[in-house]
Amino acid sequence: MRRQNFRPAPGPAYPIPAVVNPNPPIDPGMMVAMSQIRPPTLEGLKIQQIKTFKLAYRRYASKVPVVQWVRSPGQLALSEQLVTIAAFNGIGEVNDLRLMEEEQFFRCLCRIHNATMTTQWCRLLEAVKMHTTIWSLESFLEYVEDFRFHMMLAGNEFQPPDSEVVKIFVKGLQPATLQTEICKKSLDTFVALCRLRNNCSYS
């Protein structure tokens, strides 16, 4: 019988990429760190409770070692709270709130307290003050974030013109010399005021 010679089929002309494991092993250290991080809870729907929860959630999210492990804020609220939030926002499915990103959820949460007229909007923002007579960058940044939160709280529907918002913002600054310094910059929008965080050189 004639012997046949078998030759292997030629390989591909290009390199075969390595198979990437879609579920890489989890670092045990990360698991230990995660077990020590306690997520915050929404204690209630009052303004101070919402503010406390928002600050606590931001700290919680910054501590979680893997972004995908961060629970959404809607998952940290009670079902009855979500029902109320959904009603104010015309949302039919409560589960939609649990799936929302942070910014969108807090806008829906703050809508409970949205102003119903311009005077009320101004009153909400005028209540925000810098509670110090000594200038510090830290206190200024805290004031900016607090003011931003109250803008979200008051909503957009009855927000006055930008020039009025700037006046309210400047009026809440401390010390008085800081008010004068900011006025000299002739800023006409709140967005422009927020940019001061990056190049604020007042002393």
C-alpha cells in the first residue's frame, strides 16, 4: 500500500490575539476595602436630609475602589420615598429611579422642593451664606457647592435672569472685602463665578 504524506494546513497569515478574560480575578484587598465601606441612606425628604444624603453619597462613591461597584443613589432610598419622588416627577415606574445616574436622580429628588414663583426661588438662594469672616479657599469652595445645590433645589422654571443670580451669590460672600473683589471682576453668570474655583487668587 502506498504511504500518504499528510501535511498540516497552513496557519493564518496574521497573529491570533490573546483571549481576554472578561471576568479577571478580583483583588482580595479591594474586597476587604469594599466590605468596610458603608453606603449612606436617605433619611427623609426634607431639604437638610437631602443635602446630607447628597454629600454623604459623594464621599461614599469616591471611596469605592471599583466604579462598577458603586450603588446608584436610587438604590439607597426607601420604596415609599421613591414613590413620592416618582409622583412629583411624573415617573410611572419606581424602578426607573433606582437605575438613574447620580445627577439625574438628585434633580428628581430636589424637584419636591422646586420654587413655584420667582420670589420663592430668590428666597431659597438668599438663605445660602458663607459663615466665616476670615477668607479661605476651602470656605469659598464649600459656598459654591452649597449655592449650586440650592439652585438645583429651587429648579429652573422660576429662575431669575443671570444678573440677579450673580447679585444673590455675591451678597452671600464673606468677608465684605471678598464681595468687593468679586464685583470688580464684572462676572455676569453663575458659570463664570464657578470658574473662579480654578484661578481664585484672592488673599
